[in-house]
Amino acid sequence: MTVLNFIKMHGLGNDFVVFDARQDRLELTEAQARSICDRRTGIGCDQLIVMEPAHSEGADLFMRIRNADGGEVEACGNATRCVARLSMDETGNGHAVIETPAGLLEAQGTADGLIKVNMGPAQLNWQDIPLARDTDTLSLDMSEGPLSNPVAVGVGNPHAVFFVENAAAVDLERVGPKLEHHPLYPNRTNVEVTEIRGDGDLRVRVWERGAGITQACGTGACAALVAAARRGLCGRLANVELDGGVLAIEWLEYNRILMTGPAAFSYTGTWELT
């Protein structure tokens, strides 16, 4: 039986179990990943993170991401902040480059103890998100219940952003699973219900593919800001309030997205892998 050390972390309540496999290789089956993520019989988390040796020059480490359903995904903004904090604490530097399946993400610490990450470019073309067919990503023919006409955005992973008058009133637990598996998204999608507030800030609730409703989603906050700015509903810089707290998101003119928010430790422990 293999005993693994883990670190439990979270970004605004979006929680992670982090394993360090930079020295000893760790290969998990989907069933093992699901077992670890299970909140009743495992450690419990939204996503399982494995730190591995970097593949690319200039990167500090490679971050592998598994959702609670055991499947591997390309990007996770809150996890990037958490892993960047681990790397910066380890090296003593205020800067880290985290390699992910979606590319290299640069992170830096801020004076007030937050982590700012350059999440890379917003993907706005249907092939890059990806969608199943050529369509206008600013206005999708897609609906479920009270939700319709979303904006498609890629932030290393796919998103469908719906605009509503009252985000809290949406029964996300009912409509989320159906929208996640919509045929327009061959790799499934994350779903954001987004309310534009009077001050130009956003209130967002998220259904994450493979995880369900989460307290926060970094890439979801980025996608919501980009979608709202494309529709002319807000500027390119806004605070995005999620169930777990607030992220500052900025969509730069040269199409890079900056995300700033906290990364917190919860506890450490061991897990017997079977």
C-alpha cells in the first residue's frame, strides 16, 4: 500500500488536494482520483492537483488537474494561484511560472498577499474553444430553462456565459448538468450565470464540468468578464463576486487576462492509495 503526503488548499472556497510528484512519479486512475475527491469517503475536493517536473524551459513545475469525476482538464485558475503560492514559498521568489496543459501561466505575489496570474489569451474563435461547429461565439443558439443566448469563451478550457437579471434566482443545480453536456461543446463546458451590477462589477455563479456547483472558478470569472466586455455590458476591468468571494479580473487590450485573488492553506495529511 502506498502512502502519499498531500496539502489541502483553496481559492475562495474552491478546494484542492495537492500531491507533489516532482521526485516520485504518481499515476492515478480515474477511479483513484474520484475516491480521493469524494467528500464522504475520501479527502474531499473540487479538483485534485498533481505537481510534476516542468516539461518546458522557464517553467517552475507542471500542474496536472483532475476534476472530482476523475477526468483530466486543461486549466484551473484558482488552483494555479494555490500552486504558484507553493512554488513561491518554496523558492523565496515573488514570481512563478506554472506549466499546464493549456500553456505557461506566469504568477506573481502582490503587496497585499494576493496572487496575480496572467491566464493567457481569451479564446474567441469557435475552433479554439472548441465548439462543435462554426458559429457566432458572441451569441450561441443554446438554451435551458430560463437561460439562453450565451457567449462562448475559452480560457484554456471551455465556458458558456449566460447573462441574467438575478444570478441567485437561477436553479443552477438543475440546468447546469444539461448545459455542461450540450452538443455544441464536444468536450463539455463550464457554465456561468452572470449578473451585471450597477457599478459595472459582476456577480457570477458557476457550474464546473466534472465538479458541479463550486464556490469559485478562476477561469469562469475570467470568461464572464470577457463575455460581458464583448457584449458592451462592462469595462475590461471589474471585480467578479463568486459564491466564495471576489476576484479582480482585467482583460488587457492585447488579449491577455489577469486574475488576482487569494490562495489559502487548509491542512496537510497522508492518504493510503489503494
